[in-house]
Amino acid sequence: MKLHFYNHQFDKLIENYILTDEQLRFTGTPKDAIDLSNAEPDRYSILAVENEQLVTFFSLHKGEGVKSFSPNDNAILIRSFSTDFHQQGKGYGKNALMLTPEFVRSHFSGIDEIVLAVNVKNEIAQALYKNCGYIDKGVREMGRSGELIVMSYQL
């Protein structure tokens, strides 16, 4: 698996990416995330590609986007994390999360923390993040679908 910054050569992969209504309770679509990335210079759409298929997608958001989740000016936020419905249960989400720290170190100098927010009802995602080294430091925020647990990974 390799992580890539989004560009238009990936449009066909984005079109074929499937999220269920249940997944959409907790995350946004790659198309919406890409639109936000195109409009905001501190947002970056990231694609995890395996065998020429888009298996996992997320955004990285630095600057003002992180402020409500971390007081650390050197933090970056994972947003819109998802795995294609047909690829779930194959370890792709975990693999993408395990590759993210090195990707961040390589492309975002000065970043020393990765943060994310996960819905309290999304226990499967919470377990995944914990298994990948993200720590719940007790910070809670309200999101569009309810209470969020803010988790952190120190670089």
C-alpha cells in the first residue's frame, strides 16, 4: 500500500469508492473532502492505494482546522477517514494509519502530533485507532453526529 496526495489522475478511483449509509453517519465522502481541500490551503486529501485500487481515504488538516481539537500549533488533524465498503475487514484502514506517521514526517515539517476525532458511538473505529497507537487523553468535542473522542498520536 502507498499513500498519495490527491490529484486529478485519481478521479476514476474516487468515482468507484463506495461508502454505505452506516459509514456516512460517521464520515464524509471523499468527493466532499476533496472539494474542501481544493478550497482550503491547509487541507490535504490522502489516498491509500493497493493494487491500483483506492482502499482507504482521509484528509489531513493543519493550521486553524486543528485548533478545536488540540492546543498544539504543531499538530495535524485526520478528517474523513474511511475504507471502501468492499475493502473493509482486510486491514487496509489499519495499514493506512500505520503509514501515516512516516508520511506526515516526510511531507509536513515541524508537525509533532497527529490528532483525530471519533464518534463515541463508533466503537469499531475507536478500537482501530487505539490499536494503531492513538491515545484518548480525555478531550471531548461535539460533532455533527454527536459527541467525539479526540485521540492523539505523538510523533
